[in-house]
Amino acid sequence: MTVHTRPWRACLALLSTLLAASALDAAPLERADLAAARELRQRALSSPLAYDLVRSLTTEVGPRFAGSPGDAAAVEWAVRNLERLGFSNVRRMDVTVPHWVRGRTEVSIVEPFPQKLVAVALGGSIGTEEGGLAAEVIQVRDLEELQALDDSAVAGRIVYFSQRMDRTRDASGYGRAVQVRARGPAAAAAKGAVAVVIRTIGTSNNRIAHTGATGYVDSVPPIPAVAISNPDADLLENQLASGRPVRLSLEITARELPPARSANVIAEIPGTDRSDEIVLLGAHLDSWDITPGALDDAAGVAIVTAAARLIADMEPKPRRTIRVVLFANEEFGLSGARTYAAQGSQEIARHVLAMEADLGAGPVWMIESRVAPETLPLVRQIHSVVEPLGVALGGNETSGGADIGPLRNLGVPVLSPQLDATNYFDVHHTVNDTLDKVNPEHLSQSVAVFAVAAYLAARADAPLPHLHPVDATR
Amino acid sequence: MTVHTRPWRACLALLSTLLAASALDAAPLERADLAAARELRQRALSSPLAYDLVRSLTTEVGPRFAGSPGDAAAVEWAVRNLERLGFSNVRRMDVTVPHWVRGRTEVSIVEPFPQKLVAVALGGSIGTEEGGLAAEVIQVRDLEELQALDDSAVAGRIVYFSQRMDRTRDASGYGRAVQVRARGPAAAAAKGAVAVVIRTIGTSNNRIAHTGATGYVDSVPPIPAVAISNPDADLLENQLASGRPVRLSLEITARELPPARSANVIAEIPGTDRSDEIVLLGAHLDSWDITPGALDDAAGVAIVTAAARLIADMEPKPRRTIRVVLFANEEFGLSGARTYAAQGSQEIARHVLAMEADLGAGPVWMIESRVAPETLPLVRQIHSVVEPLGVALGGNETSGGADIGPLRNLGVPVLSPQLDATNYFDVHHTVNDTLDKVNPEHLSQSVAVFAVAAYLAARADAPLPHLHPVDATR
């Protein structure tokens, strides 16, 4: 939760809490709804559907990076399976996506002790010129340490960022470490570096490197950027510790192709008397190019699809429409999310709640929200049904997730079941993100939480008002 | 331990035990020796030497496969470090080694759902013809299931062996599973298969495949052979479970070059009044080509080197000579071990005990032996000093290890501190066998056990008689 440093903010927060407390008696759900939700919870815990979907997507499609043949195959897979499962209004929403291809990546220590390193190009990295490049390495911990260096110490060198990511349940370790991946190449280029090598943004000691998007700035010519695995980073540091100059060679054949076509895939469980209002369940269909993306984000696709499918069988029926959105290209620029949020204010106004699953296969350990104060009693009622699954109740300032971020910024209320990220970053954005990493029980627990939350939100009698739009540039 | 199924064997074993028990009073070591051994144990536990050696070998040399530049660099490294550490008679023993090069290995499922697989060629595999090969897969569990098939079911196909290795402390799971790697390609070729794919002989769920030697037979033309990682094996089986024909493509550019020169590296801590007798501490200097071999076998090199170095500082001095032998090319045919054992009977007769470290970085959990009955009291005294380190006393029928196997077969007594192999096969023969996998405390405990055992064997007053040679062809 955020610490309020300004008095008026603290006052507002207190006011919210008091308003919410006073609304407790006006519980927004019928007893029958809660009983049905408990039944739904139990059905979800024993349903094999989500695991079957993860297996199917990783087996039949596998890697599905924006613009690749796998991306198109994933869209076909999604349409086919959503139709097979009896969803209504299954459709594609066209999305234009960037199309970056990785090619080969070869990184070696050439001095003082030659060894090949396990490396991957960061997503969006430019390639090296033919024949590659070689230069001496300068080690810095992070962006701050880089900025403290004189440009002359960096010019002509390869900058190596050594900071190691912390393992955390709430993914905060990732949030801190990923700055180097996102901004390191541009920052190093601005000081005249010829390339960037980062210690992998990941928590495992496997000799497997983690990719992920990097970015450049228009004012500085881009330089190639790669991640090396944690053991390779250790090796590089041990060679640097010898006190002798360390030279690396890099050869990368990555390149950017013209933009390609992809699609958000949308499917619905129609509501009854409030069918015009939408409870959105989102996940992303794409993966990085090197991985079948079982956790990222086949698991999310499976969680939201299975949750919606289980809701369809419930009595009483959901009053609001449950909409599953499988977003295109989350990984390399949120293309699907931006396209979805650009539908116009009338369409966005129909969205009364958004939830996203994009942090692995669970279990859910906390529910956070960002809803109007008058909706907090509903959040608490939802929590009361999933609390026996080991779920805590968090605060009301969640960011919600990357793909529903644009909706949140437009004022759409958000409910965030927090997936346990403790081990997620062992395999995130790597070849190692495979089906065997999915724990079926954790996955089912996650389905149960998403299903209960979406169902009760779709049943609630009270309106679910929007919040003020967020200035995303703040 | 072996179960005796023949009465005369049981009788012999009983006789050994009785003889050994009667020799208990004739404890072969002085009280001062045991006190010194306890001091040695403590010094070993606090010595950083072994870990420093693993770091040095993996940082400064890395992969060191027989015949490669790394192999030559490792020999230089060993000579340099053994001299630096004050060993006597540091020398090379020339060894001719085979020289296989891996080249590229690319394996993909091409039908029904195309995906690239993480694969490595098995050591010694032939390459495919240019452009590779593609064929339908037939799945069998193991050699037995293959043999049960009619040749017509196998001819023209790629045989996939699905058996999964069991995790065990004593490496018995490896012993069972590795049969498929060693003999599968020849067995499948004999039935007309065009290639073999095995589920990796390893226990981790990482998307990293394990290499290791395979072999062919003269009577059948060889076929290419690869291992795929456990998650890739799961994927292949999930595609096979679809009921649709599964086709794989393989392209391997492996080839055999002319034999190369390498060397066993030998160094000694000279004994005093029995310096002509040798207590041998062995490990292997080579590694597979794809790995820095921190556990396999930089750890073994470090354990035996550190143990001998610590013994050199002890008072009273070892009466027998402690000889460290760092064998060439254990991995791909035991070249160094064979060369060493071919020195002639007079030289072999000088070896009164052999110990080997080649199962990771410890800890030691048991001591086994294969010694004459009259030496068993010494084994028990050794055990009494290391028992506080959590070491059990095993039987007297150990195989000892691969590199000292030829000596054992010639009748040289063997003492086997058993290194805990529970996690060893997570990284064995993979790129993932890196320094971070070495637990410094486990490594030091292992050094302590090897040091105490070698020291007390070198101090013992009683002779350490040879056993009858073993018919290794039995």
C-alpha cells in the first residue's frame, strides 16, 4: 500500500474508509448469490479445465510472439477453443503489432579467459553489424552507478549491469530490477557505450537467460543489448575480479520487420438484466518468441477462460456480461491493450470492472482493488468467499495489470487477485516456462478466486461506478 | 550392498566379517594418529582451498573436453596450481584421447504441432547427412520395450525412449536409466531405426538437456542420437498422446576428428619411511564440451587436491606417499584411467589404496570399501573420525569409481567416500553445471573425509594388501 505523505490524501483515504464502513450494512449481494459463489468456488477447485487449456496451448501452439506464425496459430487456437466451450460472441479484434525477430545471439568472453556465455538478446535490441563487435567491459551495479561515471569511462565500452533481482511474492523485486533492462541500453548509449549486457532479470540459478523488452530513445543511436544468465554473470564478475581487462564479443542478428497483423480474441458469457454492463477478465495470448509461455501467460488465459466457463453454468445466472479478452502482444508494447482501450468512451463506459491474470499460475494470496468507495462492501463480500482459500484482503490502490492498465487509466474499476510471484521469475521470459512448472492445484485455486470475484461482481445489485480517469503521464 | 544369492559367497562374507571382528583389538593406528586426523578434519572444514580451486578451474578454464583447447588449458592449469601449492613430482603422463566435436544440433517437431526442442547430441553421436533427416517417431519406454517390438514397427522410424531417471542419493537411478543412453542407439539401429531420441538422463525439470557418452557396435551402421530435456520430452509425449503421427526433424553436425594428445596430471606429497607405497587420490580433469563442469569434476579435482595439500601440513607426516592423479578424458572413454593402469605390475603393486571423487561436491554420507579383511579395522578407525560429519559406514564391495576401476580390477584396495548424489543429476553433463551449484560447506566436509581417510591410510602401521584381481569381463 502507498504511504500518504500529503494531509489531504490521508483525509480522503480516511473518508473512503468511513464511507465504506457505513456501507457495510448495505451488503450488495443476496444470500443466494453468496451460496452460489461458494458452490462455484468448489466447482473451480475440482475442475481440470484450466490445466487442460494450458496443456493444449503449450502443446499445440507453443511460442506465439507478436507477428510470428505462432501468434496467428494462437489466435486460431483461442477462437476454436472459446467456441468449443460454448462462449457467445467469439470474435477477433484486429490489432497491428510490431514484428521483431531475434535471429542468433552469440556472446563470449574473449579475454582474459575465453568462454562462451549463455545469453539472449533483449526484446527490441538492434543487431550488431555483420561480424559482431568486441570491446572491454565496464561493470556498474545499476543506472545510478552508471550515471555517476564520467562519459570517458564508458565511451567505446560494453556496459555490464550487475544488479541481481530479489525474490518477492508481490513481484516488487522485478519492478525494481527491470529498470536496468528497460532503460539501461539508452542510458549507456547516451554515454557512448557500444553495447549493454545485463545480469538476467530473473531469480533462478539456472544457466538460462531471461529476455524482455528494452527500449531506446530517439535522441541517441541505439546499441545492442543482451541478458546473460545468473551463472554467466557470476563468471563474468569472477573474471573481472581477476583485475585483468575483460573483453566480450557480441554477435546479434536481431532485426525489426514491418508491422504485422494480430488480434485480441474476445468472448462472452452474456448477462441477463444488465447484459450491457461488462465485467472484463483479461489475459494475454502472446508469449515471448523463445518460450511456450506456460506461466506467461497460458496460465492467465486458462484462469480467465475457465473462470468464465464455470460462471456460465451457474444459477442464478450472471446479471452482467462476463467478457473474456485475450490480448494481443502484451510482451512487446501492449498493442492489444491500447487497441482495446481506444474503442471510444461509450464502449469503455460499459466496463464496470476489469480483472487481469498475468503473473503465473497462482495461487492467489491477496485481493486488491481500485474501486469507488461505495463498491468496497462488494469487495469485502467477495473476499469473504475466497478467504478460506488463503486469500488476504489488500488495499484499494492496485495498478491492476499491464493489459487493463489503459482501462484503469480511463476510470474503469479494477479488482486484482494477486498471483503468488515467488517462483514466477525463475522461468519468466525464458525457454524454461513450460507446462511442468504449472501446479494444477494452485491453478485451480486461482480459477476459483477469479470466478467467484467475477461472478459476484456480475450479480451485485448496486451499480459499480467508474473512478476519475488517471493521468498516466504523472 | 549386494545380496548374496550363492551359499559360498555368503559363507565368504561371513568369514570376512569374523576375521575383521577378531582384528578389532589389533587397531592399526596409534592414538596420536587419530588425534592428528581429528585436527586434520577440523582444518579441512575451515579451509577455503577446495572452493577456490573450483572457482579457479571453472573461471579460468571452463569447458575442457578431451582433445579441445580447454583440455590443454586444464592440463596447464593443473600443473601450474599443483606446483604453486607445493606438491612434489608434479608431472604429465601423456594420454591419447579421442576427439569428437559436437557441432550444431537442431531438433524440431514438424508434425502435428511444429515446435523446436531443446536437445543435445549424445557424446560420440554421428552427424546427420547434410540437410538432416525427418521421420515419424515411435515411443518406447526402455530397451526391453524396444526389443519386444517387431523390426517392421521400428524400421525407418526415430525411436524415442521415454523412461525417466529416478532421483536417488546413491546414483542408482542413474545406473538404471543410463542403459538407454549407452545402448539405445545401437539397439535401435539394429532394428532399422534412423535415429534415436532419449528423454534426458537427468532429474531436473529445467529445459536443459544432458549429454553423455553413447556407443555403437561394429555389426550395425551407427545412427544419430540426441537427448531432449525433460520438459521437451513431456511436450513430445503430449503430442504423441494426440493420437496423430508425430514427425521429428534432426540436424546434427557432430563428427569425429583424429585422436589428440592429453595428459594425466600427477603430483605427490612424499611419504616418509614407506614412501614407496602409494595412497592414490583420483579425480578427472576433463569435462563435457558444453559445461564448465563445476560438479563434474572440478569439485573432485578440488576435493582430492585440497585433501592432499592439507595432509602435507600435518604432523606426524604421512608415512606412505599421497599421490594425486587428475585423469584425462574420463567422460569419453576413460583414456587416462586405462593409460594409468597400463604402467605395469611393478608400478601397480606400489598402490596400496585408491580413492576417487567423481560424484559432485558432497557431502559424503557413507564410506564404502573394497579392501582385504585384515584392512577392515583401519576402515572402521577411519570411519570413527569422520562419523561426526554425518558419515555412515557401508559395505566392503564398492566399485570405487570409473577412473580407479582399472586399478580395482587389478586388485588395488579401494576406499569410497560416497558423495551425496541427490541433486547431482540435476546438472550433470549440462551447461548448468556451474560454480553456484557448489555448496562450500558440503565441499569442505568432503575434503575432510577424503583427507582423514587418506592420511590415516598413509599412517597405518599394518600393510594394506592387494586383493585378487577382478575379471572385469564377468
